[in-house]
Amino acid sequence: MELKLPDTGFTWGLCWFGVLVNLSVSVASGYQVSSINAPAKLIQSWLRTVFVDRYGVHLTDSALQILWSVVVSAVLVGGIVTSHFSGIIATRYGRKRSFLCCAILLTAGALCFLFCRAASSVELLLLGRLLVGLASGLTTGVIPMYLAEVSPIKLRGAMGVLCPLGLTTGVVIGQITSLEQVLGTEKHWHYALGCYAVFNLFCYAFYFWIPESPKYLYSVKGDQAGSLRAIRKLFGRHSIGDDYIKLQMECANGPSATATNGQSFDDGQAQASRSICSVLRDPTLTLPLVLVCALQGGQQLSGINAVFFYSVSIFESVGLSSNAAKFANLGVGCLNLFVSLFGPLLMARYNRRALSILSCSCCAINLFILTLSIHFNERVEWFSYVCIGSILLYIITYQFGLGPIPFFIGSELFELGPRPTAMALGSLSSWGCNFIVGMAFPTLQSVWGAFVFLPFSITCVLLTVLVKFYLPETRGKEVTDVAQKVAQGFRSKVTD
């Protein structure tokens, strides 16, 4: 069985835990996504100089572009690698140690960035990008699960969206820090890349206070006393009595579950983690696995990163200077953060299905309007403002559901045994689709022009259909009850 946490609201311990975990790694992971964009030309100039000084090689424009693609995509490669193994890591070493591993990888990457310029080392720059990619893949695979497992049922969604909120916050901080007016200069760009390590210090300073997931300790490790201590750290010393866990076991399994020596947990009943093969072969897990992978992958294939990439050129098309367009793009990032701040409130008050359907369908419409307005922009002058409006509306509707829900929905669809593997496969889908978009978008944009956004719109339509017919409502529901609803695969009647 899975431990049922005290049915309480937010406590100081739970709030502090959520802030600490996300400030330490989620914000830092989001930071490195955007910090490399503004100083890109400065870094490319440095790469040319290093190759001339160290190797006597003059990089051509095409060679430089290939090298830059490798630098940028190293993060995606790292994310794909650790997202694949995040379930194994989270089960073998626990959620808490996995969190520490995220912070260590991020700090190591930051050190590579800080010293690469002084050492004139392209290798350090590449290693730093790979390390932060490894950290980011582990973060998106473990942290949402960690947050969901320390939360009562009614707070699961509100806690679950803290990870995407942290990532969004990091993106905005990275945009600000890497501006030319801050650290995005020829002498300081390496500081702009690595200063996020300050956030990792919160992990190291408070690591011994942070509790392990009570559900992991109880159901996977069989550590009854440890789960009791973890609950009291999160919900207060007087939140549960000494017999709380014992009574849960007796209610679930009858009096025989309690051993004669007073110990109420039988180690043989601990939920073993499921391997990837066993999860893939289990027909009762097919539908929830499709939902998790489709939502996390579809989140990237919805074009959020492409829209941010294209927004600068759209702002320039309405007459803004290049510098002003960058600040306008920063404003778009701030809007994205502002809307995401309402995530905990939305998840606590509104159903997941309704928010997902609304978000996916509105994103599809906004992307279709964006495609047409870009295509006819040169023929109709005021269509430039339609472009801007559709981008802003897309970002707002994206954060209603498509942005935050895929991060934690796996924790509400899967029981504790298969959950780490399912979350890892979902994270792998996300990073894989992110890699596809990053590699294919520039080429497709040059060939298709404005119509490059149509596949993103179609993806959102398909997600709307999938959610409407196959995603059960999970808000306020026990995971066991939700799992039974989707156990019949695509024959399941999830709306009953």
C-alpha cells in the first residue's frame, strides 16, 4: 500500500520544503536554458579566437555554426541521458539524494563555465553544457515526483506545479542576467553562464534538514520510523501520533499485518520499483504511460521554445530596434512567469481535464492565427500586431494547463511501484521532443516560412482529443482509484 499523508493544508515545513527544493535546482535548471541566448555572438567570437590561438585554425562561418549547434545541443543530449535513468536513480538512491545529485551536477557545470574563459578551453564550455543538461534531465524526472509524494491529496497539484514555476523563474532570471547591461558583455559572459550556482548553495546549506519522501521510505524502503520522522518535519511534530502508520497498516491489511513484536510493517510488502520492460509490457499501464509521454512530449512539440525564438523577429517587424526587441522578448518571459504564478491556485481549485482541454485547444487556435498573421504580415500592415497578440495569448493559455500539468500528472496516474519508471519515460519523451524541435526548427523555418507553426498547432489539436477521451480526472482522487480507471487501456471509460 501507499502511505496516506495527514489531510492538512499548507504548513511552514511543507512550504519551506517546496521553496527550498525548487530554488536550489529548478530555478538553476531554468536559468541555463536562457542565459546562453543573449551573449551568443560574444561566445562565438571567443570560440573563433580560441581556435586560432590554441590550434591555429580559422573557423569558417559554417564550421562555427556547427560548433555552436554542438554547444547548444549538449544540454539536450545530457537531458535525454539522465531522464532515461532518473527512475533508476530515484529508486536506488532515494528522492533526497537524487535532489542532491542535481545540485552537484549544476555546480560542476557552473565551475566549468566560470573557468573556461580563463583557461581558453572550449572543452570546459562543452563539458559545462553537458553537465547542466544531465542535471536538468534528472531535475524534470525526479523533482515533480518528490514534490507530489510529500503532499496531501488536496495539495498534490499545487505542489506539483512548483517545479515548472521554478523553471520559468529561472528562464526570466537568466534573460535578465545575460543582458548586455548586466553580465552579457565580452568580459563577463562566462559569469552570466555560471552565476546560477548561488542557488545551489541552498541545497548544501539545508540538505540535512530536508526530509526524504515519506511514501518512498514507507512503501519502498520499509522504514516505518523514518517515514514518521519525515512526516513530522513536513507537517509539524504533533501532526500525527506514534500509532498513525500502524493503524494505516491494520486498516489496509487487517490485524495480521502487525507483527507480534510491535512492528507494523512487513518488509515483504514493500512496493518494489518496476523496470522499464515490466512497465512497457503491463497492459494495465499502457494508457497512463501513453498519456504521460504524450503530454510531456507534446508540451515541447506545442512550440513553446520556437515561439520564444521567433518573438524577437516579430517585435522587430513592427519597428522595434534589435535592442528594444530583446527587452520586449524579456517582457514576454515576464508575462510567462506572471501567469505561471497562478498555477498553484488553478491546480487547487480546478480539474486537470478541464484545464488541459482548455489550454490545448486555445494553444491550437492561437498557433493557427500566428501562422496566418506571419504569412500575410507583409501584405497587411496591422497583422504584425495580430502576431504579437497571438503570441501573448498563446503564452497565457499555455500556462493554464499544457505548461504545468505534464510535469506532475504521472504522479497522479501511477502507483508508487511503476511511478519512477513512468516519470522517467515521460521526461525522456520531453527531452527527446525538445531535441527534435531544437534541431529541426531552424531548417524547417527556412523551408516552410510561417507554416512551420502548423505542426505545433496540429499537435495541440491531437492532445486535446487525447485528453478529452482518455485522461481521467485526478484532482482529489486516490492514486489507486485513478489507476483502476485506466487499467483497461484504450477501452477505459475515464469520464464515468
